[in-house]
Amino acid sequence: MFENYPYFLQLAEENNVTRAAEKLHITHQALSRYLAKLEQECGVALFHRKPQFSLTPEGLEFLDTIRQVEALENSLAQTFAESKKENAGIIRLGTTEGRFRILMPRLIEEYSQLFPKVQLRVASANSSQLKDMLLNNQLDIIILGAPKKQSHFIQSKLLMREVLYLVLSDGMLKKYFPDTYPVCIDEFRKGADLRKFTHIPFAFNLPQFNSSQMLERLLQKLQITLNCVHTSSHPDLHHMLTTENYAASFCLSMYLPNLARINSQTDNKLHAFPIKDLDETNPVMLEFRKERHFPLYGEALLRLIRKQCTFYVDFNPENILSCKNEQQT
């Protein structure tokens, strides 16, 4: 039943026998015979033929099982390689685009020093795509915000709980709070009340981002709206817009060192203020398939990721005013 299972995976991915056969470099007839034999063994249809070629409910269940078999096979191969004391192999790690630029450079550097024979392949995508890539065994580990709906095939471990901060520049504070600047800075450090910021422009993340949803729930609670003049999926761009006094922005804990880096290059310093009445935090999760067993170099990567996240948890937002380019130690 599990013989030549990559054939089934290709059929499930393409939902087309001809395209799947081309990808597998076999004939259409050979792949059709494979599927007919497999369905005979299973005793059920795995694909609908009409109105279009697609997985049946039984086919979806079979796909989940095959993915588990594939993951176990990958784990076994890494275990055999480890038994030869080679400490060599491939491990695939993915995270969202914004976190990719923050996490990966330092992580790749440190990991390559520890395991020079291991290929650390990294990728970025949105959370939904990362989840699919993990379930499809295209990635071994992903780092992302907590999903709304968890798959029973995935193991999740909490890495950190991020705080959402309000980000303003000195120039914006002077412009929009002329009567109280710079005294207002000490007030906002104790908790910035968003009701006092309805008159200034903002840059927002896309609505599907966890940070945007946290913010929207708070705004509904406060019964206010903020003046959004820019929306995109690039938090680092938002922060650059803030240094240009174009729009205030928001920042999760992991992005605080990036604000320090920006401050090291500009005289128009950025401030990160905790937000009053925002009790909600953003869980950042480490995820992998439940049946996945990591070799020693995989477990070492998990520990290194946790260590790196501790740096962001401990980072004091007031440190971003330092003119030094913050680096992890």
C-alpha cells in the first residue's frame, strides 16, 4: 500500500494525472495503473474523477497517513546518519518574512559554527503557507505566531510572549504634542493611552497579522479609531516611515533590537512605548510534526532558537535609545 508513495503525493499536489506523471518522469498510463491498484488495495476511491480530479475524504485521510510515513522515513534517515557519527545532514527551517530578517542571520552564523557539516536550509512565507509546508514535509521546523486552529499532526512549543509597543519618533512627539514635549515621554513610558493619539497618522500591518488583530480588539474596546495612512506587510518599513515623521507605527518585542539599530543611524530617535490597557500578548510558537524525531544536531537547533528568543524577551524597550547597534551575545 505504501509502495511508491511519492506517486500519490504528487497526484495529491497536482490534482491532475498528466501533470503528476510529467513531474515524476513516468507515463500517464503507468501512473493511472498505480492509482487503480492502490484504490483496489484500499477498497475505496481516493480521488474523485468528476466534476474534477480531487481527493475524496478517504483520500485526504490517506494523504495524512502518507505524510506521517514520509516524516518517519526522514527521521529514520537522519538517525542512521547520526549513528555513523557524521553530524551531517539537512534541516529545513521556516518563519514569517519579518521574523526571517531578524532571526536568521545570527542563527545561521551560530549554527554553522556548531555543525559545519549540516545544511541549514531556511525559508520565509506567510503563516498559512508555513503550516502547509510543515504538513507536507517541505519544512522540519517553523516559527510563527500562535495559529487560531491547531492541527492534531503538529507539536507546538511556546517560545515567547511578545508585547506590542507604540513607536513614535522625537520629531512626531514634538509635532503632535508641542505643549507637553518632552515631559510626555515619561508619561507614555508608563503606558501610552491610544485615545490621545487619534489625531496623528499611523502605519498598520495587514489585517490578518496577529499584531493587527490584537490592536483592533483594543480599539473596539476603547471605541476609537486611528488614522491609518499606510498598510503593508513590512514592519521594518513602518519603522523607517516613523523616523521620517510620516506615521507612527507598532512594534512587537522581537523587533525592538531593530529599532535600536535604526536609532544608531539617525538623530530622530524612535521611542517604543507600552500600550495602556493592552493586556493581550502575542505567543510565538516553535512547531514541528508530532511524529518527528530529531537527531542531535536537530535538538541543538531547537535549543539555539529558544536561546535566541530569550534575548528578545529580556530586551528593555528603553535600550533602543542607545546609539549603539545592539547585537546578541
